[in-house]
Amino acid sequence: MMSMVQNSFSIRRLLNSKRLYRGLSSTSAGINGSSLHDNGGGSDINPHYPHMFTPLDLGPDIGSLPNRVIMGSMHTGLEGHSIPKLMLPLLNAEDDHTDLTEMACYFAERAKGGVSLMVTGGVSPNRQGWVGPFAGKLSTETERDRHKLVTDMVHSIQIPSYGANPTEPARICLQILHTGRYAYHPFAVSASSTKSPISPFPAKELSTSDVKATIRDFVNCAVLAKEAGYDGVEIMGSEGYLINQFLVSKTNQRSDDYGGENFVNRMRLAMEIVTETRKACGLGFIIIFCLSMLDF
């Protein structure tokens, strides 16, 4: 899959280009097993990415993406914040920044460029997982309702497809990000009581019951994302954030079922989050798991 980050490169323009259309292999099968149109240019095949603009089948419960171009998660600063309204006057805030119109327009523009699936910037499942004080969070119905504007706008964009259907709606997933010891606030938690070199705040070790509560918070966030209209979630298990801190022995010095020298224990948090999320959200929901392979 190819990640698209610059809207100036319009995939829709390429999809309508005769040259690229010829570049699609006439022998490449669509999701229904039929071959793509040759358009008189079967001998002029793009040898580098013959399948880039062919549909990607995600299974019978989810369906297919119209192409294989995915825009990965980026911190845009458009995800809003979670400052309680009572505190806004104390901060002299002219705008509460909970309106996600800018975020919706940002992703709609990328969808208009032809990106089939986009992933939002990181949104925390609870207070401890904030990137910074009052950063974007999704743990309440009020926060859920703000995101419906984003998903409605993205789904209104139709992407050209060479599969069974001429177009497919653009799709979007919410990234669930718990920073763990990377948090830039005093509520930081982690697998063990350690301090990140990039944060001045030492992290408190999660108790076993706290780990269970964190799993529930991840699942709750995913359920709320689904109710808000997101097509799936990306669970951030890499880049040194909380789940990664459990996976790696250097930051996981626990002696319970979620740590120690036993890798099965260290991966238990990740496995339980994914398993419980699938149970709660069903098979028709995309689950992406971000993993740092260098840790293994």
C-alpha cells in the first residue's frame, strides 16, 4: 500500500488519465474476479505499481477499498481538545476548539484527491493517555457526537473504482493513541515506573486492575468511534507509546501476567485490546494495529 500525504498530487486526476489507465495491468483481477479494462493499451503496462489503483478486498463483512492508497496518521493539531467548559473562562479562551469542522474539511480534501482510506491523528482513550494537558480524547458521548461531522463529510466523497462498483465512498479510521510515559503531563502512566527522556514527568506503574481498566478504555473509545461513523480504528502499538512500553522488556519490568521476561505476558495487553475491540465492534469494522518490528 502507498501512503499519500500531499493533496497536490491528485489521484482522481490520475485515475482519469489514459496513460495511467493503460498502466493498469489488463491481467490484474478486480474484486469480483474479472479483469480490468484494457482500453487498447494492454502492452503499455506500468511495471512498478500494477495493482495500486485496483480494489483491495478487506473481506465479506467490510467490503473493499476502491484503491490501495492509504493516508497514514499525522498529528495535525485539528483533533480538538478536552478542556471542560467550566475552565474555559479561566483560560481566557475565545474559542473552545471542540468544533471539528477544520478536521472534517482537511480529510474531505484528501478524499477528493482520491485517497481511499485515511487515518486521523492520535486521539486518547482516557485522561492518562493525553499527549498533553486536555489534548484530544474520545471517551464520552459528547466527544463522540463532535466526530460525526468528520465522518459524514468524508463519506460524502465518492472515489472512482475499477471493481464491481464504479465508485466507493471514502473511508476513515480513528487512531487510538495512549502516550504512556511519553505524556507531557503529571498523570503519565506506563508498564513500569520509569521516565521518558522526552518528558519531564515520571510515569506511574499501572496496577493489574489499572491495566484492565485501560483495556476497557481502549474498547470504549473504539465503540464510540464506530458510533460516530468511523469505518475502523488504528490501535497505536508502536513508536514507544503505551502498548509499545508493555511489549519491550526495557520499559516493562513487571512481574504479573502483563510483564516479565516472558514475551507472551508482555504482549498480553496488546492482544486483549485487539480481541476485546473485535468482540465489541464486530467483524464489519476495520482494526489496524501499528507495530514497531525493530523491537522484535
